[in-house]
Amino acid sequence: MTYNDGFHFLQIPGPSNIPGEVLRAIEKPTIDHRGTDFGMFTRELLEKTKKIFQTDSPIIIFPASGTGAWEAALVNTLSPGDKTLMFETGHFASLWNDLAIKLGIKTEFIEGDWRHGISSDKLQERLSADRKKEIKAVCCIHNETSTGIVSNIEDIRKAIDSENHPALLLVDTISSLGSIDYRHQDWGVDVTIACSQKGLMLPPGLSFNAISEKALLASKKAKSARSYWDWEPMLKNNIEGFFPYTPATNLLFGLDVACDMLLSEGLDSVFIRHARFGEATRQAVQAWGLETVCMEPSQHSNVLTGVFVPENHDADHVRKIILERFNMSLGTGLGKLKGKVFRIGHLGHFNDLMLIGSLGGVEMGFELADIPHQKGGVSRAMNYLISTATQ
Ligand SMILES: *Cc1c(COP(=O)(O)O)cnc(C)c1O
């Protein structure tokens, strides 16, 4: 028997829950994307979007999933044969590395254990050994969504600067933007990669590149073949609020409202809200006597929590029971974590009670799936939320 009354709990770390305000904005009739009204609308929207990236630099919006923005960042700044450093933080880092290889880029994939963020010391060592300055870009995932681990982009920038290395810094913020603090400009990032369906609370279908002056200069020399992803015609058309091809008009209506929601809550408050969800979830995991994927306390993600089930138990079996019995979707283990890990998404359009509901579903699911655990995770999370509630 399945129970489908009430809301479906979509607790995967993207696509995330969409606010009614955003859905209603998307529902508006489509307008002429070459008309004056649309041009005015997008010019304002592009300015507003910059605030979310915390930058004054241009933002390019493609009608694509996040993978498109990965490709766009690479083909606009690099040439086939260029060397880059990438870091094996988890499944998404591996996918980006594979994509770069297909484009003819010579990636050096620095091995990782999927339980730690990027080591800026290792990066610095590698850059200092690059005497001929052959490395053209350092490519990082800010929030590795397969594990729930955040890398410190400020430290990575410092490591590049202290070696006086000219490499570009490319950062994937697909699952962090709008949920945890990220500063394109202050942190000296050259290309920020993002998309719509995670912290921005939109359906899938928009992807972003925020571009530094240095990245723009690199794009004039980069020889990778590109057409759909080419920044140049985008930037040219964007001046008047237009696009070289049909943009995802209705998703842009949604983006406008989503930005308003984030900015009226205030980015700082948004980040604090997510920090409380992250900590409450980790306390629940600890009370259950289970282990998070992240091993380094300073690198825990506030967007999602990756949780190991005890050995000889199947994380996907628990997920299945929770979906069928409680109508909640949790994230599956990706790549080599398949079956060992499930992921609780706590991002976007989300509040304290939704978190308690989600954790309640997990705790009940453990009981039904005979997962060895201690009770009391939910009440630990409730206590934490109470102790940090502001009136
Ligand atoms: C979701 C995700 C992607 C892939 O985005 P798609 O929209 O599925 O193409 C890439 N990187 C990270 C960190 C992600 O979380």
C-alpha cells in the first residue's frame, strides 16, 4: 500500500522544492523574446542575478542543465591540449573531469578519498612544481553534492596567489549558490558555474557562467570549438537584454522571483538558515549512531548530508521503504557510494518543520528497514532547532 496524500517530500539535493511564488511566475504567458518588454526585463534580471553571485561581473545564462555550464566554462577559456588541475572530491568532480577529457583538455585529476574537500596545501605544492606555468586552469567543485563536502575556495585562491600562478580558477557552485556563502568577486574566481534547480529553487533548465575580466581575456584566445556555448554573442546580445537564440523565457520569470525571495530574506539570513539545517541534521545522524560521509568538521555541507548505513545494509532499500511508506525521496548514493550512502537534501525552499518531517521519515524508515540505530535523532535535531530559534 502506498500513501500519497499530502505533500511529497522532495529531499534530494536538487532538483529542490519550488516555492508557489516561483511556480506562479513561470505560469505567466510567454512573451516575445525579441520585444522591448522582454529586453527591459532581462536587463534588470541580469543585474539582480549578480547580487546572488556577489559580483559586478557579467553573468551569462544558458538554457541548459548544469552540465552545459561546465562545458561552457571550459570551451570559452581553454584550448584543446591545455593542462588543468581537477580534484577527485566525489562523483560530480569525476563527471566534470570526464567531460574535460572529451573536449581534448589534458586534465591532471588529483586523487581524493571522497571524504575530504580539496587540500589547498596539495594544490600549492602542485602549482609550485609547475615551473613553466603550464597549468591553465584550476577546476574545483565548491559543494560536492555526492558526498556533502565543501571545499574552501578562499584558501584555494590564496594558494594560487602565493605561487603567483597565472592559472584561471573555475568553480562549480551548482549546489551551493544561494544556500551557502559564495563570493565570485571577493574570492577572485574567474568562472563560476551554477544552475537553476538547487539553491535557486527553480526547475532544471537554466545554467550560468559568471565571468571575471581575466576569463573574458582568456576567451579571446581560447581555441576550443564552440557555438551554442560561446560567450561573445551572448554578451553582445545581453547588452540590450536579448539572447542570440531563444532563452528559457518562463524560467527567467521564475528566476526573477527566486532572486527577489533570496534577496528579501537577505543572503546572510539564507546562509544562517541553511547552517541550522545542516547542524541539526548532523546532530540527528550522530544521535542515530551513524556516520556522515564528510570526515572533516570544518567541511560539512549545509545543503545536504551524506549518511553511511551500517555495513551489510543497503541504503537504497531504506530509501525505497521511505518513498513507498512516507512519500519522501532521498538522494541515492552516487558512483562508488551506491548502496552504502543515502543523502538528505536540506536546501532551498525549506524550513524547520520540513526538516523535522524529513528526519522523522528517515528515523521511521530505519525502524521499518531494520537498520541498526539508536532512537532520538529527531528529538536531538528539535532541541538544536529550539536552542537556535530566533523570535
Ligand atoms: C547537480 C550537479 C551537477 C550536474 O548538474 P546537471 O544539472 O545535472 O547537469 C554538477 N555539479 C554539481 C556539484 C551538482 O550538484
